[in-house]
Amino acid sequence: MAKGQTSNTHPRGDREERLAVIANAIDEITKRFGDGALMRLGEAQHLRVASIPTGSLSLDLALGVGGIPRGRVTEIYGPEASGKTTLAQHIVAEAQRLGGVCAYIDMEHALDPEYAERTGVNVDDLYISQPDTGEQALEIAETLVRSGAVDVVVVDSVAALVPRAEIEGDMGDATMGMQARLMSQALRKLSGVIKQANTGVVFTNQLRQRIGVMFGNPETTSGGMALKFYASVRMDMRRIESIKVGQEVVGNRTRVRVVKNKVAPPFKVAEFDIMYNEGISKEGGILDMGVALELIDKRGSYYSYGEERLGQGRENAKDYLREHPELAAELDARVRAAAGIGPQDDASIPELIESEDIVEQVEAVLE
């Protein structure tokens, strides 16, 4: 070949020969590790990320896939009384509405069944565990995920995952880094199983202050760095103002910032109402997103949808949608369609095993 000329042939030979060699390698990998161990990305059956709605329409849109992703880890963190547990319970309620099975690991021992029921949770069908140690809680979570029959597992919260050594020790014993090591080990084991089972695992977490930070944000989350790395979605949840009717405070306006998102563009912000007697206001989210997408006409304090007058003032319009659920469902579907997020159905719910089998597996962990 003359100097300066380039060859069009691949240095490793003919493409067809290389593909034949790769096919043999794939056959060997399949024999050793099973079907689907290695495939072309285009041959994957589920390229679209399946999701579970959060109960807030604005947050579903901010997450980009219509809710929290299945088969991934999601972290919800924020200061006290910001609505983390409420959001987690709404995720459970939405999964149950789609026919899914859910489990709630209550490390804080503070779950209120009456409030959970008001947020839409079917408490009769919810599996709940209140373990004594962090190791026990994470082993239960792994057992539930590995069963392949649970759609959502909530761990509330990471800050309450107390290592066994800390409980068995004396007050004042040094336990630096013990919880971080526990979370790191657990997430290494959980990450692959979560993907295979297509389960959505939700961790709630609290904020801590880093001592000696002079510049930048001194806030951090408990449990070390592992959860930050393994979580596909991280949401920073803050209460921004109170909602009043007259002089009475009836709820909070909440802002959620998606600080990490591996399944859609991150850093989106969602705002919604959390009412004290009902949880997240779905009607408020429909109004906000309907106005933003120009599906609902807002002139002054009046809201209207086509020829239909929804009411004067936001609270009256919310009441009208609550009294007309068919209209609310129509607007919800139109908002999701306009945002490019289709309605959720139970197509991604896996085939369930018997409930008694799940209970037996969890009881084996507790023994």
C-alpha cells in the first residue's frame, strides 16, 4: 500500500467473520449464565422505562416517565415535616390502584394507618414490617424484592436504620461509619435483584448538617454515599408555604426538585398541595398543569374548561373537580397526553405468587 493511503478494511478482518465469532461467544455466555445475559440493546423487550405514578401530576411530569421508575432505587429526602412519608404512601396507593402488591418497612415505628387510608392506601392489603435493626430491615427488603411478586417496597427511613451493634452496645459507644457500611453492603446486594424483579424501591431520608462547612451547602443526607450512587432518582422535598382558608391552616404548598434522574433530564421542579386531611391534592395538580399547558383557561380568579365554568378561586375549582371525577380524569389524561406521558396501566405488573409464600419468606428472615 502506498504511503499516505488508508485501508477500508477493519484491522480484525471481515465483519461477517467477526459476527460469527461473537455469535459463538454469545452461545457460550448463554449456556453459562442463562438467556438474556448478553443481547443487543435493540433486542431488549422493555426499552421504555415502566413507572408507578406518585399521586402528584406535576411530579409525574417532572420525573419525565410518568412516575418513579420500576426496577430502580428512588430516594426522597428533605427536612422534617416536609411530606416525605406522605409522598411514599401515595406511591404505594397508586401501585395498589394498578393492581400491585406493596410492602412498607416502617423503621421509625410511626406509620398511622388512618392517615395512610386517607391518602388512598388499602391498609388491608399492605404488607408492613417494623423491624428492630437495620440489618433485619434490609434483609426483609431483599427477601421481598427477590420474591419477584412485590411492586413497591418502601423503607422509611434510612436515618432510622440502626445497626445491630449500636443497639446491643452501650450509650456513648463510637459507631462512626457503621450505618454507611451497612447501606453500602445492602445496596450492592440489592441493585441487581431490584432490576431483575422490576420492583420500585423507595427510601425516605432525613437531612443532617455537616460540621465545619464554611462555604457551600452544609446539608447532607444520612447513611453515607452509597444511596446517592445507587439511586436512579433523588428528590429534594421542601415545604414552601402554608395553605389557609380564612385564618385556618389546612395544608402546605410543597416543592420537589429532582436533583438526580437517570431515566429523564434532571433538575426539574414540581409544586403541589399537601392537604392535612387528604394528602396530596390531585385536583390541585390537575388545575396547575392544566393552566400551564393551556388546557384550562384562567382569567383573573375564574377557572374554566371549554364552556364549563370550574369556579372562582383555586379552592372552589378544586372542589368542583372533586365533585366531578369524570371531568378530573379527562383532564388528567389530556395533561399526560400533552406532556407525552401516556396513562399508566397494569401491563407491567408481574405475575404474582401466593401471598402466603411472601409471608413465609419474611418470617424466615425474622427467625
